[in-house]
Amino acid sequence: MNFLCHAMPYLDQPLLAISTGVPDWLSVVDRKIRARGKLAAQHIDSDDEELRLVAAGVIRHIEDDRWFHGTQSFIETNMRLAMQLRDLLPGDAGFRPTFVGHILIEMLLDAFWIRDDPSIGDRYYQAVADCDSKTVQRCVNQITGRPTDALAGVIDRFTEIRFLYDYLDNAKMLMRLNQVMKRVGLAELPVAVGDWLPAASELVESRRVRLLSPPDASNPFPPIETPKETN
């Protein structure tokens, strides 16, 4: 899952909601610093309410990713996108097509929520803006045991850029994908991938309900109407 899907079920608890983004923000700050579930669980009953909520957000992220990435729907959709990318990029038989398919599914699922109801994106970003980024940083430093003074700045910048809205535009989506490619040391994606994005979006949207259905049959998301599933 990406930022919005992780946070949406908890927007009535803003600090918890935005803290579901901590593992992803840390990957920008320093990939060696990890907010692990076992570490966060040590603070889930803390007398410090802020620390407790940040820890809960980290745990929600980890638990969501565990079921989401383990579903047959995610595995099948990721494989289909990777195969299409390999056909589109001859000779690229390595890790990149699978990685791009993985993150693209997550980015598109966020995009669909914002497209259907822009107020959801606005509410999420307002929650991030209203919370004190230094409070999140303090709590994360306590959870990880590896202090950083860069996390608050990353959160503030995230609020300023509001890049989740870029996912609604194919050219901007490609730009964001290539920013990720650069960050993880993979080659830039060509313009042809931008031309392919509408087909990828159609595939992911046709499987949207299944992708966002936890195996325990719980449903933390608003009702979704999706088109007939694409093979």
C-alpha cells in the first residue's frame, strides 16, 4: 500500500493516521533506519500518548503490507504488469519491471481514491500539516533507537509538495516513478512507459476491490465501484 491507503481507515485519529507513513518516510531519510514492528510494539502501551499513537501507526503499516502483498490478487497483478513492462522494454529481464509493477499498483490505488473524492486527499494532507513533524520525529527516534534529525524535514516537504495528486496525470506519474528509480539506483523509465500507464491503470482498477480486500473479510475502506475485471 501507499500513503493514502495506509492512512484512510484512521483519519479520525490524525497522529496515528499519518504515522502509517513513517516506514516510507524513513526510506527517504536513511534506508538503514527501520521502524520495525517488534520495536514499535514495545511502546504500544506507553503512558506517552503521542509515542503510543506513532507506534500504532507503524504497526498498522506493517500489518497492512503483510496481508496486501501476500494476496493472490496483488501477486497476479504485479506479475501481469511486470510481463507487460518486459514486452515494452526489450532486454529488461531483471528486477526493474517487477519493482515498477509493485509500486505502480500502490500509487494507482491512491490515485483512484483522490480521483473519486478529492476531499479524501485534502483531509489526509491536512492531517499531516496539523500534526507536529518534530513530535513524529521524536517518537520515531525513540522507537528505532537510531536518532535522526532529518525526518521532520522530510514530512514537512511531503506536506508542501503534495505529490499524491501527481498520480492523476500520466506524465507526472512517470516523473514520480523515475524519482523512485533514481533513489533506489535503477535506470530511468522511458517515455513509452508513460504511454502504457492508461492500460496499466485500467488493469489495476478492474482489480481494485480484490486488491483492497483483507483476507479476514474486514473492509476498512469506503464502498468501491469498479469496472469489469480485465484479464
